[in-house]
Amino acid sequence: MVSTPLMSVQLYSVRDALAADPAATLARLAALGLRNVETFDFVRRVPELAAALQGAGLAAPTGHAGFLSDQLGSGAAAPTREQTFAAAAELGLQVVIDPFVPPARWADRDEIARTADLLNAAAVEAAAYGLRVGYHNHAHEFAHSFDGVTGYEVLVAHLDDAVVLELDAYWAAIGGQDAAALADRLGSRLVAVHVKDGSTADPATAPQGQVPAGDGDVPLDAVLDAAQSLDYAVLEFDVYDGDIFAGIDAGVRYLAGRGIR
């Protein structure tokens, strides 16, 4: 039986508005009909986010945090796993997802296995806080194959059952994958999908050209149909040439048309 996931939105989509006025931004998302959001960069701003979430009547069941690397993308030192999981528990998260392991670590099978070992160890640590951990893909996880298997699926084969996955359908398509077939292969480990759309004709231009869910080349209907155990359908834009709240509203209506609320 196919599960009915909860609708959410990755707050990175509204990062500029969020930085300017967290309370007003979350209230505006709630007014679009959203009841859940996915946080990012939350460890350093727990009180601020907690207050804004409560004020808007929103929950944050999932969140992104870079717990598999020593440094963040900015070059700053990453929070420790203990700090990350304590902050996640305080915000009421259920799943903490690492959103980015650098491309160089996907070019070598041993490095991929090391990443899997880090995820497996983090799952044990997170369980003490009542949390699960997962991984979110971009396109570079699919750039290298080993005996005909992509680096991403090499990772999956090394993961303990406690580790879950969030499939970014857009980036998987940009990486040359049949995103729906991949979602099917991931089975019950796949608990979240980034519902993201755009042109996939020229991967070199990504993420430019992203459009509201259902308006682009990504086979989102097929991906959501294939995700048999999905808990969260998470709208996201990396970039958007237009009013971001209008783009999110279109995504809300797309998911609502599928009975996802």
C-alpha cells in the first residue's frame, strides 16, 4: 500500500526572506497551507527558529545539517554531531539529513564506504536523541560508477537499515538517472523526496531554469508513485526566477492535487 506523505518545504528556498524576518516568512508559508517545513543551518539559531515555528503553527520534522564533514561549505568548522543532534531534538526534528558530501569523496569506492560508515555511526549516536539520520543527494553522487553501479547506490549498499534517504528528484535527473526507477529501488529506505522541477536538457546549466513542481522535465508523478514508503514530500527551489512564494504556492497546489497536504 502506498503511503500518503506529509507536505513540507525546504526553508533554503526562502533563505533570503528567512534571514530578513523569520517570523513573517514562516507565517507566510503557513498561509499557503503548509504545516511542515524542513530546516537548514539550524544548529546556531535554535531559539530563533523555535519561536518562529511556534508562532506560525509549523512543525519541522526534518532538517539538513552537515554532520558527515569537518567543514561546512563556507569553510567554517561544522558543528559536532552531539551539538547537531541536541539542537535537532530541541527543535522537535525526527530526521537529520546530511545534504552534501563533496564530489571528491564520490570518486573512490573506499571513500564512499567511509561515508557509509560515518552515516552508520551517526545513526547510533542520533538514536540516543530519538532521531534518525539520512542523506540527500545532488548530481555528483552519480558521476562515477563501479562495476556498473553508481557511487550513490554503492553507498546505499553499505548502509545499515537505520539510515534513511531523501531523494532529490531533480538532481537525480540532472545526474542522468531515471528518478522513478531509482525511487523504486530504494524501497522502504526512501522516506523523503525533494519535489523539485526544471529543465534537464542541459545539465551544465543546473540549477538555473527551475520551475514549479509539475511544470518541468522531472517525472515527479512517477517518482511519487514509486516511493512506496514516503513520509515527507518536500518542495524546494535552489534558485527561482520569480516570486519564490508564488512558486511554492504552485507546488503546494500540485501536491494537494495528489492528495498530499
